[in-house]
Amino acid sequence: MTLLLRESNSAASIAAMNLNAPAISPLLRDIPLTLIDGTPTTIDAFRDKVLLIVNTASQCGFTPQYAGLESLYRQYRDQGLVVLGFPCNQFGAQEPDSNPAIAALCERQYEISFPMFAKVRVNGPDAHPLFIQLRQGARGVLGTSLIKWNFTKFLVSRDGLRVQRFSPWTRPERLQTVIRQALTAY
């Protein structure tokens, strides 16, 4: 598997991203998900969309990135981008609230309109299957697969076969070039 970009936030690395690198299983689309309101769904509900999948937390130093994620979603959704937020309490217990409380905070404080999902685990033996696939498809620094912190971002191609990983330190607005590339690649 070839992956040119690993948890980098340099402009040169982002601009050099290779969206043709095979990364994740086509079975990704069949993985069951639960929206934050309890509604069951799958990634297939977002077929032919470019996905920006993010593990989130409402009490994290990176929490203000919600605003940048919402801005990206509003700017590119008509072109086919969907941001998907997955709350996770595995890093410093920074997402201790219930799903309804998380949803209320996202709406009240950040006016989030992109899909938010029920709280998940992203590492360990009970990690959500979506994040297992993402971690296998786009490894982090030094080839590690574990997610290191909240607001790790995965950009998934329209066909669901290519994925790129971005560290929490990569601010959403720094992803505009790579998102535009992904939106025009299909």
C-alpha cells in the first residue's frame, strides 16, 4: 500500500497528496453506524461523496476545530463533501457527555449541520469497525495505526477506496486544497 501523506500539516505535503493510493476495503460502505439521535445507517448513505471523517470531543483543546469543519462542510457540500463527526471519549476523557448533550452543544455552540454520530471508540479491541478500516488504510506517523488524539481526520475518496490521514494539528482550513483535489478526482 502506498501512502504519500502521513499525519502531516505542511502545505507541501497536503498539496502533494496522492488520492490514487489504494487504502481501504470496499466493504467500508456496509459498516453499520448510528447517528447521534440513535438512527441506524451506513456509510453507503453517503455514496459518491467525498468524506471527511473526524473523531471529535467537546472538551478538548482542538474542539474549536468544529467551527472550521462546519465551514468546510458549508463551502463544499454542494460539490459533494460530507463531514462526519464521531465523538470519542478515549483521549483524556474529553467527551464524557451523553449523545444528546453532545448534539446540543454542537448545535448551540458551533451550529453544526453536518452528520454527527453516536459516541464510538477508535482504538483498542472494541474500536468501531469504521475506524479499524480507516486506521489500516491510512497509518499515522512512523507507520503506526493507532489514533493518537481527538480530531484526527480521514479524507475518503468518493469510491471509498482511497483514504488520507491528517493529524489533530492540521486545522480544517488547511485541507481546502486536498478537498478540492478529491472532489474533482472522480
